[in-house]
Amino acid sequence: MTGEESAESAAGAEAAVPLVRSLRLTLEAPRTGPMQATLALASASLDWLDAHRGGFLHADEEALLTDRLHARRRHGLLIGRYAAKCALAAFRPDLDPRDLAIRPGVLEQPILSGTGVENLGISLSHAGPVAVAVTFPEACPMGIDLERIQPANVALLTRQTLAAERRHIAARLDAPEAERLTRLWCLKEALSKTLRCGLTVPLEHLAVGSVVAEPPGLDVTFANFAQYRGLSLAAGDLAAALVLPRPPAAALAVEAAAWEELRSGLAEAAMRWQAEDAAPPPRDGDHEETGHR
Ligand SMILES: CC(C)(COP(=O)(O)OP(=O)(O)OC[C@H]1O[C@@H](n2cnc3c(N)ncnc32)[C@H](O)[C@@H]1OP(=O)(O)O)[C@@H](O)C(=O)NCCC(=O)NCCS
């Protein structure tokens, strides 16, 4: 972020200040040597993003914001790009985010371009006012997902998971069913982004295999993609998952304190979203509603 547009310098009411957490990931890989990736979580209102987008959007990203976009899609596009630029700022603080573009590829996958980010990939996910993004060396593909945990989705998510997956996670995670199912869903979606196929393949191909509880999250393998692992975090009513290569291809040093910091950011983002949901609707003559609902 430019200094002017950074989260720290944002003026206005506290709720209007974006929430940002970033995390550096260090990987050991026998084939390439050590590698770095960065992950960011961000939450911001559509009003804030619109007011500050000049500080982080590339001109080609600005062009994606056509007038025909629904407010929810506009919010998703902006918060996703903002989280991605926060991850990139943690990776290369010397680069101006406005010089880096994330454009959709032919499979709608995000393609990063700009000087200084050659051979870097990006994955992002948004839910309402919240987004997560990870930037990684193309040598070490990753994918990320974020979902809101909603009890109303239990029946649907039950149909879209295998009994074996549900048993594995239930044996390791003492949490409401909606959380367990959403975490499974997030892990599969993050795998589908890593593979670039999205959810166009039969979901059982993306099935979760083993599940290990590693505070503050879950560490899983995939039944059909033995080369990948998935890390799952949840806090409040938000669940997030990161998928990346597993040993022996690449070993991630998971620092518990840093992940806990990310988990607490997720909890704060969930609380902010709930507070926004609970806020009374604007009266006539108040500022126009531009939120994500
Ligand atoms: C990828 C997918 C799982 C995203 O799920 P979602 O719940 O809608 O949304 P999320 O917020 O979690 O993720 C959205 C982001 O995923 C990324 N994405 C989209 N397609 C992707 C793909 N094939 N591979 C990796 N990432 C992808 C994008 O960055 C997108 O955000 P953006 O449009 O704001 O840039 C879903 O859109 C999907 O299955 N897409 C496949 C569709 C497809 O193959 N289309 C081909 C058209 S030719």
C-alpha cells in the first residue's frame, strides 16, 4: 500500500478502518531451495474500498469495475484485490501496488503481472466484506478459500461431501456440524483453485483424506492428490483454507503464534461482519446503501 492509503493511516470511524493481517510463510523445498510466500486477510466496507481504490488498484483492475456490476460483485472484486495487494506488500514492500495487476485468465483464475513479481502466483477468495489472498512462487502452487459458516447450508454441504470425509473430520474436530462441513468445503475449493479447475470436476475427486488437529487449525491430506496438504482455520463464523504442496516436495514451517494471530484476525473480521449485519438499515436521506448484502 502507499503510505497515504495504508490501513494504519485510514481516517474516519473505527469501523471504517480496514482490518489487515499478513503472514509470511517460509518453505523448504529440496528441488528449489528455500522459498517465501505471503498470506493476507483483509476486511473493509465497500465505501472505504471505493474511496481508497486509487491507492491500490492498477488501471486494468479499475477497468473491471464497470457500472453494470452488482454491489456485491463490486465489493468482492475490490476486497479480493485489496487483500491480494496486502499480501504482495508483505512480500515486496518496495513495489507500488498500482503497478501490479491481477487480471482473470482464460479459466477465470487470477493472473498477476508487473515488474518485480515475475514467476509469482496469486490465489484469492472473498466472502462479503472479507477476503484472503496468498502470493506464492509458481514453483510451489497454492490455493486459498474463505467461507461464512451458515447452519442453513448443512443439508447442501452434507450432500456435497462423502461420508468418509465427514467421519474423518468429526473424529478430530469437536465443533458444530455447520463448521465441520464448511471447513471441508473450503479445503476442497482451495484445492480446486490450486489445480485451476475450480469446482468443475466431480467433488469426490477433491475429497479430503486424513485429518490431523494441529492447533490453531487442521492439517489435512487429499484422497486423490497426495502431493498437496490443506490447512484449515476457523474463527467466529468464518472458515479459511490454504492448500499447498506437502513434504517431501515442500515443507512449510508453521509458526503457531503467527497462525494464532491470523486466527484472531479472522475472529475480528467475523465480528465486524456480524455487527454490520446487525446495524439498522439506513433511513431515507442517509448515505446510499452500497454494502454487500
Ligand atoms: C474458482 C471457484 C471455485 C471460486 O469460487 P467462489 O466461491 O465463487 O469464489 P471465491 O471468492 O472463493 O473465489 C473467487 C476467486 O477465485 C479465483 N478463481 C476463479 N476461477 C479460478 C480458477 N479456475 N482457478 C483458480 N482460481 C480461480 C478468482 O480470483 C476469483 O476472484 P475474482 O473473480 O474476484 O478475481 C468457482 O468460481 C469455480 O468453480 N470456477 C470455475 C469456473 C470455470 O472453470 N470457468 C471457466 C470458464 S471458461
